Amino acid sequence: MKMTFRWYGKDSDPVSLQMIKQIPGMSGIMGFLDYKPAGEVWTEDEIKDYIDGVHAAGLECEVIESVNVHEDIKMGLPSREKYIENYITTIRNLAKYGVKVIVYNFMPVFDWLRTDLARVIEEDGSNSLYYDEEEIKGMTPVDIVKKTIEDCNGFSLPGWEPERLAELETTLKHYENLTADDLRVNYKYFLDKIIPVCEEVGIRMACHPDDPAWPIFGLPRIAHSIEDFDKIVALHDSPANAFCLCSGSLGSNPANDIPEAVRHFGKMDRIACAHVRNVKYLGERRFREAAHLSSTGDLDLYEIMKAIDETCPDIYVRPDHGRMIWGETGRPGYGLYDRALGATYINGLWEAIQKNK
Ligand SMILES: [Mn+2]
């Protein structure tokens, strides 16, 4: 396992590389260029500037997150050709600077969805991301996008770029006639074009699960269960067509057994990296995010790490979505303190698993 930490870049992350370096056991970051709109080429200069900065801080940058797939690719529009070409150029450019894994998703419109970005946790006064399906029922997609942008403390949130709001209604209309099977056909078209390039340059694509792990607003969503990922794996048979095991996203649905999912896809060599975090179920399709410690939520982080050790021990792992604690303010889900605690806890589980062999 290589322990990593998400970092948004020096101009938009209040957490510095030096702070990340000071967390025990950090090998590197999962990098992110938050100013790049979906569909644009990530140029060599931009990548070099970002990765040189990471290396100068004594950290690696072998995973890049959120090279977003343009909506036209997902919708299968003729304009997808140019966006796929751009995507391929970005893959080649990232490979030149030592990137091994690209995390992405194939979710229509909404990258992830919450109804509150700072729900206070009564027991201790901290706050975390929160989701309640009942609250969604009274909202339109445009309402939820506006609310999410307003609530994010002025920070950019991946998947919620304000410029997307303008096109939202047109995009939603396009999806009205697209079924989950249609979306998979478009997905296969994309994978068939990019995976041979990934094999050539030594990059693995890691598909991130739907978050939350069920359909929303009637949109086709195809990545929220073991069965869904079996279908994705079958779209293009290659270890480069892999999966980012996000325990909190898949685990938002109690029907998904996360250690089982790790073992299933780990044995197949289809897990390239993992986001490890915990969730607390509060009712039917209602949850909040919890501290990483197993006893504070409903996922068993020890079992998850054990499954990683048994079936895919060499993957990249990072803590995910911390609570806001100790008065910290910042990008919802991406404060320093609780994620640092999470990393230390996961490292502790890992050390115990290794020593118990
Ligand atoms: Mn995740």
C-alpha cells in the first residue's frame, strides 16, 4: 500500500504540501488540477509545473484524480471524437511525468451529491457532509447545484464547477432518452479508444463509483454495485480498465459489502487505488460521513484494509472526506485535521495486519 493525500494545488488548497509531508507515512499525493474544464488537454507545462512542485516537497505524484470525461462523450454525441482525442493527449502527457493511475468517473451530470455540506454532529460539535433523499425530493437539479456552490465556502468543488450550471438544463434534457444500457455503449466506445493507449504508456484508469450509490433525478447511473462493476470490467478486458474502490461512495448503500467488493475485484487485479473512509447510516437513503475509526460509523475499516492486504496490497490508498474538527475551515470534506487522523489510523491498521502475519 502507498498512503497518499488529495491535494488541489498551491493556488487553491489551503493545505500545503509541507503539511501533507508532515503527516506520518505519506508517500505522495493524489493530484488534481482544479482549474481544468472537462474536455481540455492538460498540457505538459501545466503538468510539469504541478508535479515538479510536489517532488520538491519530497512527495510522489503517481495518481491524478478527476481528469473529467466531457459530457458529450457520456452522451455519445458526434463531438465526442475531439474530446476523446484530447483525453488521449492528456493520458500521454501525464504518463511522461510518471503518473500511473488516473481516477475518473462516468456519471452523468452529477459527480457526487449531498444535501448538506456541513451538518453538525450533535455528539461532539464537529460537522460533516450529509445526504437525505427526502430533502432531494423537494429540489430540482438546478436547486441542488446552486445550493452546493453556495455552501462550499468559496472553494471549488470537483464536479460542481459554476460554468456547468449554465448548460445544466440542456444536458439534463439530453439524458431523458438515454438508458443505462445506452450509457454503457458510450462508455465502451470511450474505453476501446483510450485503454490501448493506457496499456502502451503504463497508466491504469480507475473508475470512481457513483456517490451516493443509487440513481438520482432519474439519470442513468451505472457504477454503484458489484454487478455494475462486473459489467464495466467486461466492457474492455484489461488490467488498465480498473476501479477506484471508494468505500464511502459504494458504502453509502448498506447493500454493498465493501470488504467483499475489494476481494472480488482485487483478485481480478482490477483495483488501482482506494479512497478509504467511513459512513454513518441514519435511515433509508440518509447518511452522514463519519470519522474513519470503525466504531464511529457503519463500515468496518479493519476488514476493508485486510481485504486490500489479501488481494491488492500494492495499491494507492488515501483517506477521504474528513469531518471539520478543531475549528478548521476549508473545502468541505477536505480539511487537514480529520483526514490526517484518518491516514494515521489506516496506517495503524496496516501495521497491525502486517505484524499479525
Ligand atoms: Mn471517493
